[in-house]
Amino acid sequence: MTPELTDDALDYLLASAGLVLTAEQKADLKTIHADLAAMKARVRKSNGKPRGPMAELAHGFGFGPEDLA
């Protein structure tokens, strides 16, 4: 179950990211929150198993042969 994205939570997340949005932009973000949560869950798992760090190479550096085993 996807947690509800409250206005206070959204304001906190935006402020912590240094983003300033209009009320219309915030409303748009709230409408897609559930879909984004579902997409994140699908991306993080492959064949029902959690993906390892190698699934997101853009976020990791300096992998050696032992990391590829």
C-alpha cells in the first residue's frame, strides 16, 4: 500500500531538495505519487528478487571483479 503524500510531507521533500514549485505543480506531483511508488517497486525488483548495486551503475563507481561475481 502506497503511503499518502500529504501537503506537509511534499513541502518538506521539496524544501530539502531546494525546489520551489507553484501550487499547480505540487498538485500535479501529488496526482502521480501512487504511480511513481509502483514504478519504483517494479524497478527495484527483477523476477521477484531485489536488485543489487550493479543494477544501477550510474550510482556506483569502482566495481572490481569481486563485485561482478
